[in-house]
Amino acid sequence: MKKIIYLDNAATTWPKPESVYQVIDNFNRNIGANPGRGSSSKTLEAAGVLLTTRETLAKFFNLSDVSRIVFTKNITEALNTVLKGYLNPGDHVITSSMEHNAVARPLNTLKNAGVEVTYVTCTADGSLYPPDLERYWKKNTRMVVLLAASNVTGTIQPLQEAGRICRERGAVFLVDSAQGAGNIPIDVIEQNIDILTFTGHKGLYGPQGTGGFYIRPGLEIRTLVEGGTGSLSAETRQPDFFPDKFESGTPNTPGIAGLGAGVNFIQKTGFKAIRQHEKKLMDILLDGLQDIQGVAIYGPRDSHRQTPVVSLNLAGLECGELSFLLDENFGIMTRSGLHCAPLAHQTIGTLSRGTCRVSLSYFTTREDIETFLEAIRKISRAL
Amino acid sequence: MTIEIYDYYVLFPNHQEGLRLHRKLKDIGIKCTISPTPREASSFCGMSLLVSEDNVRKVEEILAENNGIKTEGIAKIKRRTTLWNKTC
């Protein structure tokens, strides 16, 4: 098999830690039961898998009530649930111009239903200036939605400052941690996060099909989906307690087992060690790219201010052509286009042409980065 | 004359809370058994924790601590069979 260099970790990390594969296989092979349905020992073992992953995540994100972690099929479903379950016509919500469509599209639907939406324009490198949130504040501002880091430029947003403003002014602070969780610290208490949404399959190293949200105690939202939960079965009304209220139908238990193993891997390896490794490679990548003729780099261009994600273009090529050449000639996987984030591309000035995005993980090696840089040099010289 | 024996079932809103208490009791060495919930006790959740009469008070004390575990009370149910000793 041709050697592949996978540099599309912002889409989904790959490979996963060995323990993730093992735990999923073990669940499917040896446990297999449906959690919360009946009370056989197998069923309880499956329910225990969910609880263990909830406990692991609670520790990881520094939150105390494990029951208020809800699993969903992905972060998009989590964001839809909390946005549509909390906001009402007449409410005002502030968000940034770097948001992914997972936020922008549900907000657009809500806007059509009478919710006021303000997009705060970020700087050209994708950064939000926190006082801008206050500038657009209204009497009916009930929520601020912010991504932890951009999926296009990797720009890390000032969560703590934004959270403080929300706390002072009395609005709910909702964080989209699709990019960032596992790469940069996400701390519910320190960053004043009221609702945290997360995906399992990126920086947390779990499998695809996992994600969820956490809502702080005292905050209630409506359900998006109702159904069987294994609890209150004699009644047709939906349970009003967590997490059952939001977890109808059979969950992705093998996937959630894998997510737990992914987070354990981070904790075992050391969050700092992972960040350090990624930063080191980002420095090599950014330095190398800057010296290549025709390369335009978007975003902070500073490994301290971004997750291991870089967006670039090469003069004379469309971003799609660049990704194609990297794949065809060098076996290097990147992602080209708009990355489901037209607002972000508008902010950094690439809406019309898109970018080629390169994203790393803990499993990316120095050799991978050097091979990538050499490939870009070769393509640049050939143009 | 037959002696009346009672079992004590800790009831929960869902499996998760039951497992949380089960883990907690196991950690501190209080014996309990996961059991299907008797129909007469509750319709909340199919699982409950069976504890012996000697341990009921201890369990109540643990639940009174602020550990976030949610229950639906403790049901005292008359045992219908002497086939086995359920509390172990």
C-alpha cells in the first residue's frame, strides 16, 4: 500500500489511539447489550460504559454534575438541540463571524422564526475582540455563541473573556468546542461556560458518530427529539431529568466507549505533551511555508495562537487543484474549499477562492511535515 | 408460622444514577445487589439496588451527603419467596 500522509485531522483525527480500536471491538464482541433497557448484567455493563465516559469527560472539562452531560450523534446535533431548545422569538443572540455552519445554519432558521442574530466581525486573522460583544449587547441578549477555535484558520478565541462578559451581563455562554477540545484547555468553571458542546472524533480521538453537550445545573432547555429512554416506561411523557430527557433511542454505545478511551489516551499521554508536540510541528510548518514562493498563509501564523490547523493558497493554483496534486502525486491528504464555514472565509477574505487546509494531530510526525513542505516546494517550482 | 422477610430496594430515575450509587457503595464496602425493580415499587426505572436491613441506614446517610446521586426513595417490599437469600 502506498504510504499516506494524513493531514486532515481537523475533519476527523486519524489514526486513533490503539486503545480506542480495542475498546470498541471489545464492546461489540463481548458486551454488546443495550444500555438502560431492562436490568440484565449485560445491560448494566453497557450502561456502565456510558457512565464511565461521562465521568471521564466531566473530569476532562472540569464539571461536577456528570448527569448533565448528554450524548448526541455529533456536535451538530448538540448545537441544534441547545440553540433551538433555548432561544425564543424576540430573543437576541450574539455570535462571531468565524462560526461554522453547524452554528450559522440553525441560527439562520431561528432568525426566520423571529430570533435576532448579530454576527460580530472578527479581525482578518480570525480573532474576536471581546469588547465587541458588549458593543452589540441589547436588552434582550440571552445568549453568546462562540467557537473555541476556527476550523479554517485554527485561531483560538478568548473564551475566558467572552465568558466573563456573559456572566457579568447575564446571558448564557455557549461554546462550540469542535475544534479545540483536546488541543487547548477547555474548562467549564474557569471559562464561565454555561453550555459546552463537543465532538468526539476530532481532538478527543474518539470515533465518528459521537458528540454531545453539557448544560450547567439550573439551566433548562426544550428537547429536539423524544422517545424511549428505558426510564419512566409506563408513561408517554418524556422524562424531565438528565440525561434521559435528551437521550432518546439506542445510543452509540461502542462509539461512546471509544470516546472514553480517546480522552483517557489524552490524559495518559498528557495534555501538555500533546500540545507541545503539535506546537513544535506547527512552528516547522509555518516557518517552512513562509519561505516558499507564492504561498499565502491565513490566520495568526503563530503556534501559540492557533490549534494545529493552517489554511493556505498557492499562487497560480485553485485550492482544489493543490489538494488534488498533493493527494495524487505525494499521497498527502488535505482538505480544500470552504470547510462548511462561509462566514469565516468571508472574514479572512477567501470566500471566492477557498483555501487548502492542513491540520495535524499528535500522530503527525516531523517527517510528515517535512515531506509536505517538500511537496509544496516542488509544486511551487513547477508552476 | 412463617416469618415475614422484607427487602429494601433503592429506586432511581434511571440506570445511570443506580450505577453511580452501586459504584459508590462498592467503593466503601457496603454490600448491595443490582436487581430488577419490583412492579409494586416503582415504574421509574427497571433497575434498583437491593440492600439489607442492616445497611439501609448507612445508605440513607450516604444519599444525604451532597454527592449528586439522584434516587426515587427506598421501597420496603415483603419477600414472596424463600427460595434464595437475595441480599448478599
